[in-house]
Amino acid sequence: MLSLLWLIPTLPLAGFLVLALSGKYLGRRSIAVIGTSSVALSALIAILIGIDFIAAPPPGFVFRQEAWTWIAVAGFSPGIGFYLDALSLVMILVVTVISFLIHLYSTEFMSGDDGYARFFAYMNLFVGSMCILVLADNLLFLYLGWEGVGLCSYLLIGFWYRDSGNGRAARKAFIVTRVGDTAMALGVFLLFTHLGTLDIQSLMQRVTQQWPEGSELAILAAGLLLGGAVGKSAQLPLQIWLPDAMAGPTPVSALMHAATMVTAGVYLIARTHVLFSLAPPVQLAVAVIGALTLLLAGFSALAQKDIKRVLAYSTISQIGYMFLALGVGAWSAAIFHLMTHAFFKALLFLSAGVVIMTLHEEHDIFRMGGLRKKLPVAFWTFLIGSASLAALPLVTAGFYSKDLILWQTWSSQGGNPWLWAAGCGGAILTGLYIFRVVFLVFFGEARAAAPPDTRRPGLRITIPLIVLAAFSIVGGWIETPPFLGHLTLFSDFVQHALPPAQVVHDGKNDETVLELLAIAASLGSIALAYLLFLRYPAFLHGLMLIPELARIRKFWHFGWGFDRFYEFLFVRPYIWLAYADRNDVVDNIYKMAISFTLRWLQKVDRHDVIDYIYSGLAELCLFLYRALSATQSGQVRRYAAAIAAGSISIIFIGIFA
Amino acid sequence: MAGMKMSAMRTAEAVAAIPMHHGLVLAAVLFALGLIGILVRRNLIFILMSIEIMLNAAGLAFVVAGARWEQADGQVMLIFILAVAAVEVSVGLALLLLLHRRFQTLDADAVSKMRG
Amino acid sequence: MNTPPFALHSNLMVLSPLILLAGSAVVVMLAAAFYRHPRPVMMLTLAGLVLSFASLFLSQGAGSPQVTALLVLDHYALFFIGLIVAATFVVVVLCYRYFGGDESRHEALYILLLLAALGGGVLVASSHFASFLLGLELLSISLFALIAYPRFTERPLEAGIKYLILAGFSSAFLLFGMALIYAQLGTMQFAQIGALPAVFERGLDAYGLAGLSLILVGAGFKLALVPFHMWTPDVYEGAPAPISAFIATVSKGAMLAMLLRYFVVADAHQSQSVVMALSLIAVVTILAGNLLALRQDNIKRILAYSSIAQLGYLLVGFLAFGAMAVEAVAYYLAAYFVTMLGAFGVVTVLSRGTPEQDSDMLNEYAGLFWRRPWLAGVFTAMLLSLAGIPLTMGFIGKFYVLIAAVGASLWLLVIVLAVGSAMGLYYYLRIIAVMCAHGSEAVTGQMAAPKVKASLAESFTLAVLALLLIWLGVYPDPLIRMLETTAVHLA
Amino acid sequence: MEFTFYLSGAIAVAATLMVITGLNAVHALLYLIVSLLAVAIVFYVLGAPFAAALEVIIYAGAIMVLFVFVMMMLNLGKAAAAREQDWLTPGIWAGPAVLASLLLAELGYIFAQGGTAAGAVAVTAKEVGIALFGPYLLGVELASLLLLAGLVGACHLGRHEDVHHGWDEDERHENG
Amino acid sequence: MILSTLIFILVAGGMLSWVVERWRPGSAKWVALTTVGIELLLTIWLWLQSASAMALPAHGGWLAELRAEWIPRFGVSFHLAMDGISLILVVLTAFLGVVSVACSWTEIQERAGFFYLNLLWTLAGAVGVFLALDLFLFFFFWELMLVPMYFMIAIWGHEKRQYASIKFFIFTEGSGLFMLVAILALVFVHYRSTGVLTFDYFELLNTAMSPSTELWIMLGFFIAFAVKTPIVPFHTWLPDAHTEAPTAGSVILAGVLLKTGAYGLLRFVVPLFPQAAGYFAPVAMALGAIGILYGAFLAFAQTDFKRLVAYTSVSHLGFAVVGIFAWNPWSLGGAVMQMIAHGVSTGALFVIAGILQERTHTRDMHRFGGVWGIMPRLAAMGLFFAIAALGLPGMGNFVGEFLVLMGLSRVNSVLASVAAVAFVTSVVYALALVQKIFHGENTQGWQLHDLSGREMATLYSMAAITLWLGLYPQPVLDAAPSIANRPPAIAVAHREGNAE
């Protein structure tokens, strides 16, 4: 069974190829079948492999498969090879299963679109790239998937290409993540230069052998890899692309936020955790970045009007939690949260998609409301997703994963109270902003401009929603805190690949107290949201009348001004310079140097020499040409004079030189 | 006179002992005058005459040098120069006549259509 | 004078190429007097040239090459005489139809051409100032009449007058220079000038230097080196196209060959200062020649300026002195002959339809490629050769010159040559581009230039020139082998 | 004898000066003949009697007569002299004079380096003749061809009427 | 013998297509296609043959050789030889030959015979350049290929063809003269020390020179190659020439002619002047890195499709330059890879530009937009090659760029970091291209028919090759080491530089 591993990325890629080459000739039905079944098959294979893996673990809990050597130059020989261990197995399951659900959802959601084949082709490519990313056994192959994911995000965000705003968002996504990718590529160079391999496992081995903890090289390498992770996972300071990425179709957002793309950074850090643990400053940076991001994004989410932007900021914020976990060494907690987050975030997006579709592409939550009755499936699933996101105690998956992170932030070796406090604050924000959406969209009276669509979502939409809702609830029960049975299925399984967190503040009481605090934060925030947004909305309106607060709201709304900052710092200067230099400054330098010389020479001849001119150097030649031509006066006496003068000079040189 | 060389083989009459460079200076002056003539005059006849002056000056230089070396070669060259001058003048005058017939002028500057 | 023992028979044999040239001039004159029709006269001229060319092989090895003190018909001289005779042959072929063919009386032209060729031959064979002078003047005098041959047309007349005045003027300089050298050394034979180790009287070496400088003025005029070049464009433009070809090739080639012989045999290259002056001239010539041609709109003037630049390149090879230099100059001259004859040949063929003025304006060539592909092709080949593009003799020539110059470490000149060649590309390409023009631009060309068919002889000649250009450009070995012996004989 | 050299030299220079500054072509020609005659005397003083004779006969005689013929044909009158007056503005002399004096200065510098020796014997006509028809035989032949070229050239250019068409269309010229 | 056949086929085919066109209009393209087809088959056959031969060390890496006397006076011989690098470049040339014939199929209507003559002769010249191992012969071909290319631009080019063609010719030919001078200098240095006048590559390979002489001579070579490659600041001819040339001309220019410059650096500059190249390498690498960024930077601001692509060439070839001067197995492999991949991908972009121009008669990107809606196949291909151009993994360009930068980071990590910025800037221009042409609204209301079968075959094959190069680049990479295996002193110089 394990030997079918290579099919997992290959099937979606094959689907992509078929759809890309012959999409024009296929009917919608066959497109949907091909697009979805390729992912379904790979999900199926993933599940089977997962079962196989757990039932009969391969030696060392590791399975390798190499198709061929990709590049072989003087000791550098990354292959097209796959590596399966507990970590990648979890990832691949999450990726394929959720992707399949999203694909299924899309077959109905996108059914009215022109670019049906194109959509599924891109989606398949997206999934295929993500599978490569996850399964790659070396950094270069991983980088291939990594970039492929970036490309697909570009293609899908800009899917509706006629609108130039979408194109802009798409390019922003690609370019910003590419900034991170560049850092990552440099990190890869560094690793290969000093360690002589790119195979992740041997790399990790050599890192421990050759680099002492805290060595400069380790810090540098980890820092560069972190750059890549920060870009892909939309963390500070490269988080700016994700909110704009909402321009794509909603299933794309779901796919990007839940299963693929943004989780890549988390996965990368988890994959190379050995390196990171050798570089404590970088690890601290990871934690700090996570903490800051989760707070900033939480505040921003609070100020958004667009339902998808709220979810986008929420993703940033949740990934922040994962980073926080990674930063404190809680590797498995991060992956656990990654998994649960994938469930509920996909759920949230998909149900939001139903809302948006019903309201004719309406994104503004202030123009929704009272949809509880009209869209019961969407309401319930969204509610479940929100509860899970807000870590509603006991019943939701998000509770277990987030609590694990918060606890380990406090207790583990790399943790400290400040980080914990940030996480807790983030939890309050989370409840606040997501239930703000819930209350505004589903409760109260309808504020929609147009009457909602009467069509109700079909089975292909509801089934994924329900399945995901189930996951969002059940998914957490495999890892529970000590006072709730202390199940550790997940971390036990994952520990074949990821070491457990180094707990320093052990103590059941502490943990219970902290858990309770977190529960209180979660519940309190939901209650607060209820009060502010449903019960006493006037209070908030009153607050907003204070200009300072309104300004802060606006500041949050625009994501803390990062966009503007970058716009002024990088984008505008680049565009301005590039356009200023469109005609190539080098060419102009040649021209200018010569025209300056000419200005000076032109005291003799006021005529405008520059008019005729082709290019710079030619100007000088032409000037000389004109000057010399003037000597060709046609008058024989002048010619004779030139001969005489020439003879005088020659004699002079002849006798005196 | 220093450097004087009497050839017993030749029955020669003594000549004035003019230092060679004096003769050459004379030739150079005439040459320069011819040069000025060509550069200044616009009338083709004068230009031709100036060329004659210059050629003649060159001939003079040859004769002076021949005298210095007591060789006949200088005079032989003069004879060739005479021939050259004669031919040049004849062709030159023929062109001059053509010019006059065509343009009714002897102005050398009249024929400066081609330039640049 | 150290005359070699008089051996009439062998001397006549040795001299036969020149004698045949002179003789055919006389025969042609007599024939023209009795039978006033251009065709047989032209045929006779060609026959004379062929005979003269054939006798080159007779002359070679017939006896001591030195005939009296004046002439030496060694390998070197014979090579160039052959070149001159061949070039004259081409010019005669081109002239016939150009000057009106059977309908016109232009017998005198052939006499003059033969005499001019003779002058060139004497020049390259001269080993004495007297023959130098006489050869030069024979060439010049014939050219005066040839340039102004279409007597009443304005531009030839103007060109003739200019050339006459300036040629006389510069000969005066040349003669004065010779006189100074004679005054210094008491001899006019090149070999003796080179062999005289000591100067009898002190203070006279300046005479020699000044004399050499003045000779350079005279030679520089003929070679159209800057600053003695100014007549060139006017005369090339004014003269009938085939005669321009003659001036560009025979007159310049003969003078350069002569000058090289003088420098090598008379040891003039020992005079550092004069060599320096000449280097300076070469630099200025290359740059000025190329610059002047840049935006010129008259093909003949472009060719004139180009020929100035070409002489500059030649001078670079010249200044290398030594066996390689002699070979380089000889090869380059051969290439230059072929190229210039071909280029002016095309102009000649195209000019026949326009009696008052040659068709030499650039716009008349617009779209030539599509109207007359073969002619344009030949012209392009010639231009590319002038530009020194591979596959042509011009390339090998330039390469040869560069080899010689690099071998002599003349870096400055080499660099200037490279820069000049790069500049030159512009105007050669400009002509080619105009010829390639299609659409509306080409229409003006069509209007301007009526179509005249080339005669069989002309086509054949141009084809041979083009083939030669490419054959010796791709496989130059035969010519190089010949030149190797030439150089050995001179140096 | 020396005095004769300097005197005739001075006369030659003065007469030449008159030639190049003269306004009337015939006068200038006469001055030129004077100059040539003075040079002939210089030749004689230098011991070149044959050259002196040729100078007088050919140069001052034959060649100058050619000039005279042409001038008579052209029949230049007072108008020509007036035009010369117009052309010869004072400013026009400056450049050529500078050039000429530079050249002279250079040549003078060279002559000042040496060349004080002088020939002591005359070279007679006989010696010249022997040289001409001995070593210079070919030169003489070439000179004859040179004259032939001049003859043919001048003949062609000077031909007044031309019955043929083609390039030499006299009609066109006469009409225009 | 096979080597001269490779050149001769093209020359003869060119002549034939010219003659045939006069005899029967419309047939020239078939002749040309047949010719390049045969050439391609031959080269592929050679490649297959070589796979085994290259493994044998006894060959010294040389697969075939031909040597004949040519001009003994100068020690010039007709010396052709082929090693791995020449082989793959010749294969590339033949392939792009087929592509360029295919993309001229309907574009060139006027004087087709002469066009194909020029096209095939350019290719012949390029093949000659790749095979020549006599410096004179190399120079001969070097200059020779420019003439027909000049004609292609001057006759069949676009609006500013005169200007562009003359600029192209003067830049390349003029710089070639410097190389000629340098060749001669090298030959004479060799002559003075050994007394043998020869232009043979192998003979000249270990000429002893003083360091300054070596540097000067190397600079002569470098300038010529720098103009051709092109290296900033010698690149200004390129945007004009690429923009104005007909499609086939642009393809050949970008795909083949630029490679001759990089090939020259690889084959001549470094091996002939190892020490000097060692001193000079930091400068050259810096210039290359500047070129990478500068080209990408300028490409972004262009409004002319072909001009944009032209500037991307500057950027891409910068990688090749950097790779060559970093001179380690990785960077060299990357440089070779980059050369090949760039040839295919940029060639394809030019083909796309040509297709668009043929249909719309404009290259102004402001006048495009929304092409996806009307020509989805073309747009998909455009997207594909734009992505290839930005160096996405899985495409040939990525392998090249990645290896180059990896090699470079071993030598000079700061420079590598700087050059890596191009990862971002290349995205910027590539996406701007996609956005302006294929995405957005079809404001001009173009109604265009999508790719024809011929165009599809062309582009799809190029896309397949790009992917193949990206996923299994080994055959190409295997060819590169034949040079890299001979590590001259430049590597030592680098090592010393690193030690400091």
C-alpha cells in the first residue's frame, strides 16, 4: 500500500494535465468528475496509506520512495523523492481530505462559471503542489511544491481575470510570498554550501553533528527558512497579502486557508524543527512573531466589514498561534492546531460561501443579518466553525488544540508568561470577532439590499459542510488535557517525527488554573460579543463617534497600515524608478555624456545637433562629421591650404620629434 | 675654400663658391612665394603661374644640390621638371580654356559646386 | 651611376610589361588616327593589357631585375604591375559602354588609360627619384585629362581643375623634398640612400628628415591621407565613375607600393620621427575618413571617404614594416582593388542611363535589391568587404594588416583601426539598408534610376570580381603564397 | 661672381613677388619671365650652364609663350584687373602668409643646421648629356611618353568642335 | 566529417530555398523546414550517440573532431570539434531553427526565399561558432552570422528596423574587432614564446603570459562576449534588435545568438586566461548580478511586449554570466542549463509575441488585455512561459537559476543574496506581462482566432521541453562537466578569495 505513495501528488497533477490540455473539449460533468475524482482518489490512497502506516508501521516510522534523481551535479543530487513519516502523514491526510471536500463543494459552487475547467485544473495543481510540498524528501523538491503552491494561489486569486483588482491581489500574493521564498532559497543555498546535502533527514542529522546550538550559521539558516515560512504563512511582516487574497472564489479561500498554502510555513518549521531548536534566538523570534501576529490580526479582524476578510485575518491570527507553538517548541501542538484549524476554517469559508452566494456576492456583514432561518445549514455549520474557532470549551476541536498551545506556551522551555498572555488576549479577540460575524450575519433583522436567492444549496455543498462540521467537533477528541482524560493519541503518534515539548513548569494545578482562565476568556469573549453586537449595538455606535476610536478602527481595518507602509517604501519607488528608467538609463548615460560634451563644443555651432540623432555615441560622431564636412568647402584654395598646413606639421614632427 | 674638391679628370671651369644653403634658401623663398600665390589667387592663370614658380623653385633646389655634389643629376632632374611643368601647363591651360568657355570666368572658386 | 652591365636583350625582356604598355599606347594612338571607331581601339587596348599581363611571366626571371638605375622589376614590382594592368583592364571594360559605346568617339580615353597604367607601373618599379617623378607625373597628367574627359559636363570639369591644381601643388612639395634628400646625400637611388651610412657633412640629417616629410606630403596627396585628402570626394564625385575607380585603385595603389618600397629599401623607417608623423597621419586618416562618410548621401563621395579610411588601415599595416607588413599591404591592396573596382563598377553600370550626372545619390539606390538583385548583391559584397566582414577579401586583408600591426606591437594604431572599422560599419550598412528598402521608399529609387541593362562584358567582369572577392576571402592561400615570395624579394 | 648670385637671387624674389601680387595677368607673366631669367643666371653662377640655357629656352621661352597665347585668346581686359582688385582684399593674405612664413622658418631652421659646402666645378652640358642618355635613358623615354600624354590630353580637352553625340554634346553647351 | 556536414547542410539549404523560391514561389519554407529538420535529426542522433561516448574519459570529452589546413601562413586551420557543451548548444540551435521556420510560416510573405537564406545562414554561423576550435575560424563564424541576421532585421523588421539593425550590427561587430585584436595579441604572445604561429585553441590553451598582458587580452575577449551575451552596460543594442526583428529573428537572436556570447565566456575567456579570469571574476560576477536585477527591473516598465521579453533576456543571461565566472560544477551546470532553458522559454515568448503581432499588428501592451477570453490556448501558453521566465521550479529556468545561485553562494554569498532578489523582481515583470496582455478586460475589442495547429505544435513542443528541462535536466547537465572537469586557476583564485 505504501508504495502507492507517489500517486498522491501524481493524481491531482494528472488531473491538472488532463483538464489543462483538453478542458476545452470536455463537458462540465466530466470536468467535475475528473477534477474531483483525482483528488478523491488521492485522498482515498492517503487514508489507506494512513491505515497501513498505523497498522503496520514501516521500520523507523519512515517510508521513502524516490522516482528519479532530479539534478545530479558534483555531489548535489536532490531527487524527485517522497518521504512519509508521522508528520507528513498527518499533513497529507489533512490536505487531501479537506481538498476533496472543497472540490466537491466547488463542483456545485462554481457551476455557473465560464472557467470551470480552468478552475478545476488550477485547484488540482494546487493540491498536487501541496502534496509535493508535504511529501518531499529534500528541500529542493519541497521548494518546487512550495513555489507551485505560490503560483496556484496567484492563479486562483486572480481567477476572475477580467477585473484588474483581482489581478492586483493575485500578484500581491505571489510577489509577497516570493519575497519570503527568496529568503528560503538563500537558506537552502546556505545549508547546501555548509552541509553538502539537501535531503531533509540527513540535513537534520548533519546539523546536529556539525553545528553547535546557537551557532551563527544555524541562526542564519533558520532565520532564512523562517523568512520563507513567514511569507507563505502570512505572518508578520509579510502578512499583507492574505486579506487581499479574498479576491478569488470562496472555495479557493477555503483551500488556501485551510488545507494548503498558509500551513506550508508551519509545516516547514516543524519539518526542520531540529535546525530551529539549534537556533534559540530564531525560535524566540518565531514565537514573538506568532504572538504579535495573532494579536494584530485579531484586532484587524474586529474592524473588518467583509466577511471573508474577517476570516482571512482570523487565519493569520490562528497561524500566529501555530507559530507561537512552534516558537516555544510545542511542535505537535502546532500541528494539532493546524489540523483542527483546517477543519473549522474550511468549514467557515465554505458556509460563508453559501451566504455570499445566496446574497448575490454580498460580502459586507452589515448588509446581512437574520439569515438563521433562511439558511439553516449554513447557520449551523458556521456556528460550529465559529465555536471551534473561538475554542468553545469541551465540544469543539479548536478548544483542545488551542488550549494545548496556551498551556505549552506557559509551561514549556521556550515559553513565558508574556507569550501566554498574548495568546490569551488573542483568544478573547477571537471570540469577539467571530461571534461579531455570527451575530451580525445570522441574527437580527435582514439588512440585505436585494432579496436573497431562493435557490438553496444542494447536496454537493451541504455534504462537505456537514462532514467538516463533524470534524470540527470531533477532531479534537484525540488529544485532551489532563483534567479531561488526558488522551494523547495525536502527540503519541506524531512524536515519531516531532519531539514532545520540553515542559519545565509541570503541575496539574497550574494547568487546570490556566485552562480555566482560557475557558473563561473564550466564553467571556462570546458573551461580550453578544452584548456588543446583538444586545446593545448602540453602545458601540456611540463609541465609534469618538474620532480617536474611529481612527483606531480604521487603522485596524487597514491591517495596521502595513500595506501603506510597504506601498510607500517599496512599491511606489520601484514602479516610479522603473518607469522613469523605462528607456534604460545606461543608454541615456551614453547619450547624456555625449550631449554634455556637445553642449560645450556647440559654442562653435549653435545649430541643434541633437535633432538628427539616433543614439548617443553617434551624436559625437555626427558632430565631428559635420565639423569635418564643413572643411570640405569645395574651394580648391582651402584644400591647398590644408595641404600646406599638413606639410608644415609633418616637417615639424619630422625634425623636432 | 673648405671641402673643395678638384677633379683632375675633368676640365672644368671654377665657379663661384656659393654655399649650398644659400641657394636652397633662395629656392625656399621662391617656393614659399609660389605657395602664397596659390593660396591667395582666385584667377586660374595666376594659380597656374604660381605652380610654375613652385616647380621652378624645386628645380632650382635640384640644381643647387647638383652643384654641391658636382653631379649632372641635378640638372637632369631639372630637365624632367621642365617637361613636367610644360605638360602640366598645357593641360592646365586647356582646362582653363574649357572653364572659360563654360562659365566665362577664370575664377577657381566658381568651380566649387561639389562639397560636403 | 652604377649601371649594371648593359645587356639589351635581357633588359628588354625584363622591361617587357612596361614596354608593351607604352607600345600599345602608341599603337592605339595610331590606330585611332587611322580608324576612328572606338570598338577596335578598345579591343586593341585590351589586347595590349593582356599582352602586358602575360609578359609579366616573361619578365620574371629573365635577368637581373634592375634595369638601369631607374627601374627595378622585381617580384614586388611585377605583382603590382600585374594588379595595375588587371585593374586597368576592368576599367577599360567599364569605360566602353559608359562613354557611349559605339556611338561615341572616345579613343583618346584608351590612350590615356594605357599611359596612366604605364605611369603606375613605372611608379611601382621605380628605384630612383627620377623614375618616381616621371611615373607619378605620367599618371597624374593622364588623370587630369581622364577626369575632365566629358569636357563640357560641369562636375568632371570642376574635378579636373581641382585635381590639376592640387596635384601640381603637391608635386612641387614632393620635388622639393627629393631635392633636399639629394642635397643631403648626393644620390637619388633608393638603395644607395639606404646604404649610405654616414653623412659627409654634419647638420645635414635634418635635410633628410625634412625631405622625407615633404615626400610624404606628395605621396599623401596621391594616397588621400588626411590632411591631404580634401580633393578626394570632389574628384571622385566629379570624375566619371570608371575613372574614379581608376583613381581609387591604380593611382593610390601604385603610390603606396612605391612608398613602401622607398621606406623599406631606403631605410626610411629608421627615422623615428617620420614614422611617428606617419602614425599620426594614419590615426587621423582612419578617424576622419570614417567620420566624413557617416551621413554622406552621395555614393561616390561615400566611397571616396571610405577609400580614405581604407588607406588609413593600409597605413597601419604599412607602419609595421617587415616581411609581414609587405604581405599585408600587398594583400590588402589586392582586396582593395577588387572591392573598389566592383563598387565603382556597379555605380558605372547604373549610371549609364543618366548622362548629365552619374547616378550616385543614395536615394537612387533605394530598393535596388528588389529591382536588380544581382547588381545589388555584388555591391553588397563589395561594401561588406570594405567593412571587413568575413567571407570577403576585405576581411582577410584587415586580418592581415592587424596581424602585421599586432606583430609590431602598434597598439594605438590597432585600437584606432578597430574603432574606425566600427564607425565604418554605419555608413556601409546605411547603403545596404537603403538597397533593402521596400515599399514607398523604394519607389523613389525606381523613379530616380532608369533601368539600363548591363552589357555582357560588364556583367561578366562584375561577376568575376565578386567571385574573386569571395574565393580569396574564403581560401586566400594561393594569393598569400604568392605574396610570401614577393615580400622576400623586397625586404 | 658671388655678388651676381645674390643680385639675381634678389631680382628673382622681387619679380616673383610682383607675379603673385600683380593684377594684370600679362604684366605678371612678364615679371615671371624676369624671375625665370634671374634664376637662369643663378644656374649659370652655380656652374650649371646647360640648365641655365634650358631655363631660358624652354621655361621663359616655350612655356611662357603658351601662357601668352592663352591670354591673347581670352583677351582679358581692364575688367579682369578690376576683378582681381576685388578679390585681393588685404585680409586674404594673412593666412597664406603665415603658412608660408612657417614653412620658410622650418626650412630656414634646417638650412641653418648645415650645408655650407659648395661645389667647385661646373657641370658642363656634355656631362649632362652623357648622363641623360646613359643612366637616365629610360627617364628620357618616359619624359617623351609624358609629353605624349600631355599632348593627347590637351588635344582632347582643347578640341573645339565635336560632331558626335554622347558625352561631348557641344550643342547643349552652346544653347545654354 | 559530420561536423562540417552540420554547417554545410544549413548553408546549402539556404541557397536551395532561395533558388527554389525564384523558381516556384511558396516552396522556400518547405525547403527550409526540411533542412532544419534534417539538422535537428542529425544533432539528436549525435546526442544519442554521445551519451555513451561522453562517459568514456579517453575521449577527453570530445565527441568528434575535424581538422584541415586552411591558411598555413597564419597557422590557421579549419578545426571543428564537439564536446558536450557544443553538442547541446547545437541541438538547441537546430531546434530553434525548426521553431523559427515554423513561426515564419505565414508571417513572412515577401521575399521568402531570401529570408530563409538569411535564417539558415545565421544558424549555420551559429553552429560554426559552437563548433570552431580555431580562433580564427571562430571569429570568422562569429562575424559571419551577424550579416544575415542584420538582413533579417533590416528587411523584415518592424517600424524602427533600420535603426535597430544598424545598432545591432555596430555593437556586435565593433566589439568583435576588439576580440580580433585580442586574438591576435594572444597569438603573438604565444608566437613569441614558442615560435609557432597558430590559432589553434589547444595550442593556445596554456600560453604563458604576464598577468597584466593576460588581463588586457582577456578584456578584449570579454568585451566582445559581454556585448553579445549581453552584460550590462553593453546591452543597449539588444532591446532594439529584439523588438524590431521579425519573430524568427527574435527567436534566433535570443535563443542562439546570445548564447554564443555566453559560450565564448565559457569556452574561451576562462580556459584561455584562467588567472586573469580569476582576478576579474568578482567584477564579472558583479556585472552579471547587476544585469540580472537591472534587466528584470527594466522589463517591468516596458510597454512593448517584445521589448519586455528582451529585457528579461538581459536578466536571464546575467545568471549565465554569474554562473560561468563563479566556475564551480554547480554554477557551470546552472549556467549551461540557463542558456538552454532561456533559449527555449524566451524563444517561446517571442513566438507568442509574434503570433499576437501577426494578428493585431501591434506590440503595445496597453492595447492588449483580456486575451485569455479570446485566445485561451495562446494565453495559457503565454502564462506558462511567463512562469517559466520567472523561474518557477519544475521549469528549466529554475534549475539553471537555482544551480547558478547555489554555486555563486559558495563563492560569494553576498552577491548571491543580491542576485537572489531577482526571484522577486522576475515575478514582478512576469506577472505584469500576464496581467497586461492576457488578463484584464479586452478593451480594444479584439476578435482573434486562437492558435492554429502549426502554432500549437510549436508552442506545445517548447513547453514540453521546458518542463522536461525542469524535471529531468540531467542530459543537459551531463554535458556541462566536460568543461567543468578541468578546473583551471580561477577555481584556485576563488578558493584563495574565500580563505581570506
